[in-house]
Amino acid sequence: MLSRGDKFVFGQSLPQIIEFLGLNEKGGPALSTAELYARLDKFMTAALELLPLMPYDRLATHVPGRPRSYRALGFHLFRVVGAFLDAGEGTTLEQAAFREEPPADADTAALVAYGTGVRQRFQHWWAAGDTAAARTLGTYYGPQSLHELLERTTWHAGQHVRQWMMLLEREGMAHHRPLVDTDFAGLPMPQDVWDG
């Protein structure tokens, strides 16, 4: 949250931050909704390939610097997409959606099944065609265009796939790195894979 005097902004929307700070910058999405759709679908495809590589006995391990298990991260990277889809169906996106947890004994097969369902739902949403960039969706930090919320959802999920790749490497699990730096181009990605 950013504040100045008695005014504040949640800091979830780059255009809102730019406006709040009075900056003369462009803050809208750089990629079209079609490009964001393709990118997010690619991120979910990579995640579905990577999730099963993590051994079950490591799923309760916490990620660096946060009280979040690997299991919770694997669930969360798809939950952010599910929350976006909920907003597209008229439900206001609430912060609580991002705090949802998988069952404590969920294995990678359960995470993959959940992720597969979210990806299929995302593909059906896109095919249905109610994807106008200017369409307004409700969020806990105010109304957002579908375009802005899709961009945020895309980089958010992509960041978590980057993290999962790093966790696999940390655990000594080989993989062919299905995502590379160019897959994140044009997105306002955090520079670091983990918070400082």
C-alpha cells in the first residue's frame, strides 16, 4: 500500500500507482489480450509439466523467506488464474482468494488435476469470447479493465512458475527449463525470483 497524507492506493495496479504518484509514464499493458492469453496458457502448460517433478516428501518444505509450502505454491500459481476467471464471471476478486490452500496431503497428482481443470476453464473462457480488453472487472483494489487484470494474472502466475523451476533446481531435480527470459518479455515481472 502506498500513502500520501490521508490518501492511499493498494499498489496492485501499475496505472493506479502512476496516477497516484503523478508520474508522466505509460502504465497500461504492453501485450494485447491475445498475447497475454497465449503467454498465460504457456505458463500453465509449463507448470503442469514441472509440478510432477517435485518429490512428495518435499511438498511440505517452505519456499525461501515465506511461510508458504511448495505444495501451497503449486496450488497458488493456478489459483490466481481461477480468481481471475471468477472475476470474469462477476465475482469481485478478493484478497482471500489468494490465501486459499490445497489439502494438507495433496500430492503432485492432485495439484496437476487442479491445474488442468483451471487451464481448461481458462481455454473455455477465451473461446467463449467475452474477452473485451476494456471490460470492467471488480477487485479489492477497485475496478480494473480485463486487460489490466489479465496482465497482472499472467505475470503473477509466470513468476510462480519461475519460482517452481528454481525450487526444482534447489532440490536437485533436473528439468529442461520450459520457460526462458524471452517468455517473460513485455510483462512487468519482478526482477528477482524471490522477494529480497
